[in-house]
Amino acid sequence: MTAMSTRAKLGVVVASAVLLGTVAAGYAATAAQAPRTPPTAGGEQAVTLAPGPRLLAITDRHVSTVAATDPAGPRTVAGLECLRVYAAAGTGVCLKPETAWSYEVVVLDATLRQTRAVSVPGLPNRARVSASGRMVSWTTFVGGDSYTSSGFSTRTGILDTRTGTAVASLEEFAITRDGRGYRNADVNYWGVTFTADDNRFYATMATGGERYLVRGDLAARTVETLKENVECPSLSPDGTRLAFKEAVDADPAKGWRLSVLDLSSMRVTATAETRSVDDQAAWLGNGKLAYTLRRDDGQPDVWSVPADGSGTPTLVIPGAESPSPLT
Amino acid sequence: MYLSTVSRPVADQPGSGPRRRRFTMVSGNVVALGTVSLITDVSAEMVAAVLPLYLVLGLHLSPVAFGVLDGVHTGATALLRVVGGFAADRFRRRKLIAGVGYALSAVAKLGLLLAGRSIPAIGAVIAVDRIGKGVRSAPRDALITLSTPPEALGRAFGVHRAMDSVGAFLGPLAAFAVLLVVGQSYDAVFVTSFCVATLAVVVLVLFVREQPDGEAANGEAANGETNDLKVSVREAFGLLRVGPARRLVLAAAMLGLATIGDGFVYLLLQRRMDLGLRWFPLLAVGTSLAYLLLAAPLGVLADRIGRLPVVIGGYTALGATYLLLAGPVDGWPLIALALTLYGAFYAATDGVLIALAGPVLPARLRTTGIALVQTGQALAYLVSSVLFGLAWQAWGPENAIRAAAVAVAGVLVGTLLLLVSPSRLTTRKVPR
């Protein structure tokens, strides 16, 4: 570069800054999404979580319900924005944006009125309510502390809506692994599902590169491992089976097969769904599972498949995610 | 060239002047490099702040699968850093190699747009970004040493690192500003980040000089540069056979063994405090703040009392941080003390160690040498963080952190034995 005066150099820098700023602003202007018009709440009928023959799901980031008999048909959409939702016995849990970059766990009554809110770190991932509607659980992803640090960790919490006591993170629980006490800094939990007694639960625990199915005891603050390579368990209404995602060849990078574990025989049956399912499935009665699959462009659809390995997957609610029966 | 040169520099250094005066006492090239680092860090931290949001909420990818890809590239980056350093020395194009590193990272920001939902593509883009970061730091630090008289290196690095941290501070704010304006368009953040990174490359091209005026002041550098023989691979390896240089690389690697990583430090702090999990990210902010404020003053101090004492002091602060994490102090005093000490550790070691290394390394091999020092540290840290994880598993967190504090003490003794010979301790002469 031939000698340039400092003034000329500064001129080039300013010109570059203006040019680059224009590029950025121009891109932002075209990329800026038109503000989403929140679907008007109410309408002829409002979204309610009261038990009934309806399915709850997220449509375009908003809580919605469809008739169980005609799930692809007319949809009732509420103004409430959630990234993940679940409900049982008239209690709902919603992972709701608090600001543009933070989320909170909101407990809802049957009319979608907020009864409690817990601020959580990270990004929404899983949410569950126990069959009685008393216990609520959530999982969020927490990013690494820098661009180059490794991976993500998860935080899983549980709230007793009757007493108000909350466990901010299961990481505080004592672990029994393969019959022996265990501790490690890298322990992560995700995907809680409650049993009928509202005390014991199942979840995924990851440590040392392995992912375990654990059975936990809230009152005792303990968990014990039951089986390897079981993620996002979901207990059937009769309490005999767990639907879960099983990493192909025990390697999550190869995707997950939606499977069912029989708790008395500990035998695993793969469902007829061969596409990779990265979801905590919901039981539609004792025979069928509902789960979210994404198209190539990232748009979600709710699908269903028989739990016993028979049949074929069927599309249930197009353009929706996070399905939950209203039981 | 003796290590005592750098551990006990000329005493009559005015260094305690007001801030403005101190600032004017670093060369234009250092200010230019600092500006480039500042702008680049704004760009990098913009992306870092929204990347998890983008992957999980924008692309709906499973971070667990994403994490599997991570960590594979560390070894490759370490090797490339040394290769890049050697190329910079061999062709005497430190500015070019640094520029390539900055440009790679800039392009990676656009790559995020093109990668779409493909996990391997995103992994590759992040690898390119990391390679860019790995490749640029050694030639940049070499340029700083070659643009600064040896007795003022601590101040130069202090100013540079402080400017760098300012950028890291502004980055997330810039990202959130963009998101506020455009809504949920993460793409707009990446494009803005790319534009910011490109501006940094423009500043580098225009204002950073390969042959700084100040270089003549550095006698040895001038000698090196007039020698027309190109640096050979054999000569580069020979660097590790030269006593002082080898001792320095060894010491740097050994010091790297004392660090367990930010993740563990913050995790322990959070456990001790029962800190609301959502405040977790602020721990890193607190450390950066301490680093930012202390980098320049500690750099100046290093020029006055010697760099080795400041580095030793920095690792002492690290050991004290570890002890605090297992100690009796609790509550907010614990957080304030721990983060200040941890930030002081960074401020007293990151730049100062290179300031210590610079004059020991021959000018014609300086980039290679700095790359070796940085790579040695990075690899040692990789080992120590794994070891700490195992210690946690075996002994529990409190005992593991006590063991880490003991390791710091051991490493400090080893470093002193390596870098200070008894005769020099007593004579304290400065051969120049």
C-alpha cells in the first residue's frame, strides 16, 4: 500500500463504516419480521385447559386447542405466548418469553390465568404436569459461557403447586448409579415425568457422556439409575410403560428412535416412527403417542404413532408443536 | 538475552502518570491493534450472545446433539496456531497472517447464514471462526512486542487487553440492540456482526504496520529483520533447544496446568452461594469488569517491578480464588472477592506473560515462539480441566478445589525454579 495520509486513511475507515452500516441496516430492514399480530383471544370460544376431548398444542408460539376427533380441523388460539406447554387436570405449565432473551415458567389455571411464575435461566425445552395437576416440571437449556466453550448444559426444576416449594435444579439431588453413590460436576437432567403419587418421578440424567433413565424421589431428594440410553421419558396413564427417545447406536448425533420401555420386563419396543424424534412424547390414552417433528425448513407438525410398535405414523395437527391431551 | 532482563527491567520508568499520559505512551501500532481487537470482539460477542438462542429457538436444533460436535477442533486449532505463527515468521508477514485470521472469523459470521439447519455445516463454520481466532493471536501479539520498546511491553499489552475487553463488553449490548430493533431475526445479528468484523479488517489493513517505526528501537529486532535468510523449520524447532525460550514455553505450559477453567470456577461459586441460576451469566461479566479495569494498571506495574513478579502475583490470586471457593467467607463478600481476584489473575497473566516472553524470543522467531507459549497453555489447560473434573468426581467439589489450590502452589514453585536462577536473584543486574 502506498503511503496514505492519516486523514485519507481515516476517510476510508469512515466511508467503510458508513457503507457497512448501510448494509447491516438494509439487511435488518428486510429481515425484520412484521410484528406478529397476536391471534385475538377468545373469539367464539376461548382456550380452556379443563379436561375434555381436545388436544392442547402450540401454534405459531401461541397456546391453542383442537378437537380430539378432528385435530386438523378448526383451531382455537389464545393470545398467550408459550414456547412449550402441557396440561393435566386443569393445571397448565407454559414456558413463556419474559423479555426478548429470557423466559419464565408460568403455571396456569383452567382459564389460562397465571397462578404462579418462576424465572428460569436459559432456553425453554421441556415442560410437564403430573396427572393430578399438582406437580409441575420444566427443563431449560443453558448456553456455554462463551462462543468457544463446549456445548450446553440443562437445568431441570420441579414445583409443587400445592405447597409452593420448588426445586430449582435436580443437580442438588443425591445420586445412586448402578447401586453406588456417585457425584460429578457434569451431571445434567432433563425430561421429567411424574408417577401417580406425585412424589416419585422418572427423568434423564446425563454424566460422563452417558445418558441414563433415573427414578427420583422428591421427598428424599434422591435419584437412582435404572437403564442407559433412555431420554425424555413419558409415563403412560396406566403407569406401566415409559415412552422415550433412544439415541441410535447410543449416539445422539445419529438421531433418536421413539421407543417404549415396559417397566415390569424392562423390554424396549421401537415404534413404527423411523424418523428422528427429538421430543418428550405425550400419551393419547394408553395406546398412542403424540410428538413433534420438524420439516426441513424447521416448521413443526404434531404426529402420532401406536405405542406397541404396530401401525404407521399419522399427521395429527399440521403446523403445531408441543402436544398435550387435556385429561 | 537473559530472563532477568524482563523480570527486572530498567528502574527509571515513569509509569504512574495519569491515565491519558499512559495511553499516549503506547505506540500507534499498539493502539491500532487494540482498536482492531476491540471492534472484532464486539462482533464476536454479538454472535456469542445470540448463538444459543439461534440454535435452539431459531433452528430448533437439539443442543445435546450439537455438543457432540464440539471439542473436536481444539487439537487442530492448536496445531494451526503454531503453523500460522511459523508462516508469519518465515515470510515476515505477521500483519498478513493476523489479517487472514481476522478475515476468517468475519467470513464465518456470514457462514452461519448459509449453514442453515445443517449441524455439520454449523460445526464447520464455528471451527473456521475458531481457527481464525487461533491463527491471529500470535502474530498480533508478536506485532505488539515488535512495536514496543522492551521496557514498556507490560503497559502495551495492558492497554491492548483492556481495549479487547471493552469490545467484549459492548458485543452483547450491540446484539440485544439489533434484536430490539428487528425482532427475532438472528440473521440480522449475524450480518451486523459480519459488517463490524469487516470494519476491523479495514482498520487493520490501513493502520497496522508490519514494520513499525518503533522497531529500530528494538536493536535485536532490527538485526533479525535485516537478515535475509528465511526462517527454516529446523530453526523454529531449534527455538525449543535454546535454554531461555524452552524454559519459558515449559513454564507457560506448567502455569496452564494451574487453571481449571471459568466454567468450574463459576459453578463452584454458584453452588457456594446458592445463587439464583439466572444470575449465573453475570459472574463472567463481573470477572471481565475486573479484568478490564486492572489490565492496564497491572501492565504498567509489570514494567516497573518486573513481569515475573506480576505473573507470580496473578497466579497467587488464582490460588487465592480457589481457596476462597472452599473457604469460610460467604455471601456477597465471597462473590466480590472471588471475582475481583479472578479478574486480577487474568489481568496479571494474560498479556503480561507474553510481555515476559517477547524479549526472550528472537525477533525472527517471535510469532512462532508466542504461538508455542499460547498453544502450550491451551493444551495444558485442556489436561487440567479434565483432571479437575475427575478430582471432583472422586473427592467432591470442595476437596477438588483445595487440590487445585495446592497445584497452583506447586506450579508456582516450579515456575520460579525454571525462570529464576539463584545468581540472578541476588545480583539483579540488567544486561542490556
